[in-house]
Amino acid sequence: MIVKIARTCASVFALVGFSALAPLPAFAQAEAQESATVDDGAIIVTAQRRAEAQVDVPISITNISSSALETASVQQLADIGKVTPALRFDFAGGFFQPTIRGIGTAVTTSGGGGNVGIYIDGFYSPNPLAADFDLISVDSIQVLKGPQGTLFGRNTTGGAILVSTREPNTNANSFEGRASYGRYNEARAEGFANYVISDRVALSIEGQYRRGDGWQHDISSGRRVGEYENWSVRLGLKAELSDNVEFLLRYKHGDVDDPSTMLASSLDTSDFGLGAPFGGIPGTYTTAKNRIATGSVDEFFRSNSDVVQGTIRADLGFADLTSYSQYRSENTNMSQDLDYSGADLFQLGLPNLNETWSQEFLLTSKSGSKLQWTAGLFYFENTDTYVTFIDNAGNDPNSRVRLGGSSTTVKSYAAFIDATYEFTPQLFLTAGARYSNDKIVDAYWNRAFVATEVPVPSISDNKLTPRVVLRYKPTDKTSVYASFTKGYKAALLDVGGSCQTPATNFVCNDVRPEDINAYEIGFKFEERGLSFETAAFYYDYKNLQVSIFRTATAELINAATSEIYGLEGSLHYQLTPAFQLNAGASYVHARYKTFNNAPVYVRCAGLDPVTAAGCAASGVTFVVAPTTLTDVTMQRTPEFTGFLGARYETQLGGGELALSGNLFHSSSFFFGPSGIQFRQGGYETLALRAQWNAPEDRYYVALFGDNVTNSRYRTQAQYSSYGIGANWSKPVTYGIEFGVNF
């Protein structure tokens, strides 16, 4: 590891030294590319890896400002679903799984990753166990809809989420902080400090702390459960090495102790024709929204992470160069009751060690010419190792019984170019392509109850993902486009599933890459305080990767073919200087056209006597019945989602009072991987906030409420052969917040 760190640091500082030698002009444009801003009334985004007005970008984009995040009570990344049509966030245990327009099948395995790429300040964050995080010092979040395989690469089949945060600056010393307290003894504090060292060097430090008591009760012990405590700190150093070269170095450490995703009640499976959990034996389970039934061993989720990132921006005269160098170390430990009862049937321990190295070089043309282009090189390496335990006797190191484990190392190399040519002031053609080589090497799984490693042969795939867009501008403020894009999710080795299964004679399933062809037509308008965009889309989607959760494994298969089409739109309207509206809605028709061997969960007791006896001998309650399905709904895809947000500002007491709210609606959908099981009905949530800012914005005080409608809905259905569990939404929360700025 020391050698790797030294090698990466050497490459970073070598580039710094090389760039500093060139006597080139300033790099204001490159610096502006890092976040979405408002420039002369136009919203500026970086969806095409260069700074452009959103109205000119032929991609469906939900751009969320810091004020919109505040209005919707967004604290963690998963909360942005409340202000983003067609976006869902789900969890499988601690695994974070976003879905955009139906693309986001649940995969939990070594090296699996998600279908939606998450980028923080230009850096790819691949680990689904660390992808949901508390948001601090965020300038904006851009959600790109549809496959982004050309510009953002592998595993962006559904889209990409771009998070932009504040950087150190040499303008002035400053500090911003806020603290809040709310229901369930929830306390939160965060701060951002900027210190100017010289006219070319600045330092920043930011931190966040959040804790609470939880809101559920354990029927076995009668005590409240779900207490959590999370904190993080990040240091930033920004230096202008010359008039043309800038260097930003960041280090972040995070620590999470939050069992909430582990705490599931039993799903009332009688609602789905499967009978009461555990045959209806009283006292062994609960289906109540605010209750769980746990055994003698506690569930938990703990993680700590260290991230080092180096960004170099240089003006080369003919183009702007940006280098992104990253190292991530994320260690997770969790324990989950897979029968969701107090019966101590099976509790799984699952430590995970995840290490990522990435390097990207991005070259972007100067503005002003008829040809605008972006080119880049990308390298990515991720080692993902799991160790599994039986935690029935306890989850301290001396009580755990080794069950198995698995590991993979993923390496990806890519080169890409994307260009837009202006034929006339009204007509534009964009074309691009990305060539990628993905490898999985050094893979193995562990035999049950021993640490013996069984190697698995390496695999390699090459992919070309092109993009073509024709765009027409009737006026300077409107844009119409038609696009074709291709995306893919890399092939997987099923080291955590079929490789370990005697039923397959320990032969791994062939889990092919996902493949998507996407067609979209869209319209955008932006003028005089009104921005509006709408798009219609059609996806031809093949080889979806799906996890089948049985006992202690998650076997992977490919769902054969799917079809997705729909329509969505969003608007921002500044009705008056004091009153603004934000709204968005999406209709998504997502169907498995053909799903061979679809995993349908059935109760053992309802099977033939021989199979039922085998189930009883193995101690399981449910088995997976492979079923061929046609024209059924896709997993986790509501047909309709929408939101309406409003903000009103007025002068009060020499300061400013801002009243804001955000209403979100989702129609019904199915959690089950087959798309026909474990239905969640439609629901709404409402967030409200009243904030008073003192004169000169030196401090503020705010009252807030989230889910004030007290909507109770399932946030996740968790399924295995031992039981079917349900996580529920948090009840209404409210509190008070104070902030300072100087």
C-alpha cells in the first residue's frame, strides 16, 4: 500500500511541476467547471464535462441548488429523491442502490457497484456501502438522466449524480456553522472555515456531527433501538502555483455508526398471498411500523473511511487540462438478522474492506469557437473483499463463526472524446465515443467455515459506448434536441453467490454486462426567471443484473430483456423577486419483456411434501421458485413521481423571513426482484421550513419539519430464505436550527 501511495503522489506532484513551467494565461473557465452556478441569468452546469448553460445541454438534468436542498430538508444524498422526478434510493441492508427511470436493479456482490454513477467534485465514488453520506458545504447537485456511458463511463446505465462542494478561496477568512436539535433527540452540527494563508494559498476545514436516539422499539426487550452517531472532517488546501496552474488537495475522514438500515420488522406476507410470517406464531415477530423483534444479538452497521484527492487545473493555451487523482479506503462491518424476528434463526455478519484508486485526465476546449470538445483518459482500480460470519452467538470477534467470503479486484481503462460542432447559430451536432476495457482479476471465494481461498478465473470485456445528438435552437433561450446514447454496466463474477453453491457444483453463473440503447427527444426554455425542460425517452435494456437472496448468499443472474419509455418535465419559476416555484413530474412505463427464471419467493409449507421437508431440515421459511415472466413491471419503479416546492421571502424585523415547503408524491411499485411481489402503495411526504435571517446575514434561526404528513410507507422490503423484512419511513420529525456566518 505504501508503494501505491508513493506512486500516486509522485504522479500528482510531477504533473504539478510540469504544468507550473508553462507561461500560460489564467484558468478561470476551468475553475468554473466544478459547480453549477448562475451566470447572467443562465444556469450553468457541467453535464458534458465542461461549463455550459443548462438550456444548451441536450441531456435531461435536475439541477438542485443549495437553497432547494434546504427547502426539502435534504441532509443525506438519498434525500434528493424528494426533489428529483424518476429517482429512487433503496437499500438492501447497508447497500445503497439508486434507481433512475427504472434502471437500478439490486445487486450486492464483490465488485458489483450500482447502475448510477456518483461523482463528488469530479471523483467517482463506487462503493455502495459508502455511497449515501451526509451533505455538508454543498453548492449544488446535478442529476443526469439516462445512460452516460460516453462521458462518465462504466456503471452509469441509469445516469449520474454530480455533487459539487465549496473549495478553499483566497478572498477572505470566513466561517459558516449551524446546529440543530429535533425530535428523537436528534442533534446535528456542522461548520466550514476558510483561512487565507497568502494571496495564492488558502486552507479550509469542515466538519459534521449527527446523532439521535432512533424511533423504533424492540418487542423482545421493550427498549428503544436505532441510536446512531455519525461524524466526518475534511481538510482542503488550494494553491495557485502560477498564473496558469492551480492545485487542490483534500483529505476526508468519516465515521458512521448507524443501524437504521438493519432494523426491519417482518413484512406482513399475508398481504402477498404467502401467509403470516413464521406460520403466525405469536411473539416471534411484529409487522408494526414502529417495532422490530430482534433476537439475543444486536444488529449494527459501522464504517470508517479515508479519502485523499488531488485536483490540478492548468490552462494550456489551446485547452484546459484537469487531473483527478484519488485514493479511497472504506471499511465496513455489519450484522443483520435475516429472519427479522426474535427467533435467532440466522444472523449474518458481513465485514467489508474496499480500496479504490482512480486517475483521470480531462482536456477541454476553450469557449468561443464553433467546435467545442472534451477528451479524456480514465483509470480505475477497486479491490472489494467480504468476510461472512454466523453471528447467532454474538457479533464480537470471539463469538463469530466464520462462514465464508469473497473478493475481486476490478480494473478499468478508458479513453473518450465528445465534440459539438455549430453548423449555424441554430443547428448543432454532438458526437462522441468511449472505449473501455474492464477486467476482474485476483478473484476468489472462501469455502464454508474455513478461510481457504478458491480462485476464480479472471474475465475481461471491451466496450464502445457512442453518443450522437442533433440540437436546434429556435431562439437564444430555447433548445430542441434528439439523442441516441449507449450505456453499459460491466460484467460481474458471482463470487458471493453461485460460486459458493453446491447446487451449481460450485460453478459461477455467467453474469453478462448490462446493455442499453437510449433514445430521447427534449425541449428546454430559459428566460426572465422561468426555466423549463421536458423530455420523452425510450430505452431498449438487456441483461439486467439481479441478485437472488437465499440463505447467506446473493446469487446473480441476468434478466433477459426490458423496455422502458416515459415522459418527464421540470420547471423553476421566479414569479416575483420574493416568490419562486419549483416543480417536476415523471411518467415511467418500465416492463420486463421476458424474464426467464425470475426469482419468485414462495412459502416452503405450501410446496410438495418432499420439498417442504427439505426446507424444514435446512431451517428456512421461503424458497425461490424460478418463473418465466412476460410483460410485468420492473422492480422499484413507480409509474408516476412528482414534487412541488415553493419559497416566499419578506422583510421582517430588519431581517428577512423565508417560508418554504416541498411536497413529494410517488405512485405504487413493487420491491421484489421479479417485479410482481411486495407492493408498496402510493404515498406523499411534505417538508416545511421557516427561517429568519438577521441583517447582513450574520446569523439565522429556523424551524423545520420533515414528513409532516406523517406518511408511513415501506422504504425497503428485504427478502431471503429465512424471512421477508420491511423497513419503514421515519415518522414526522421537527426541530429548530441556528446558523452563523462571519
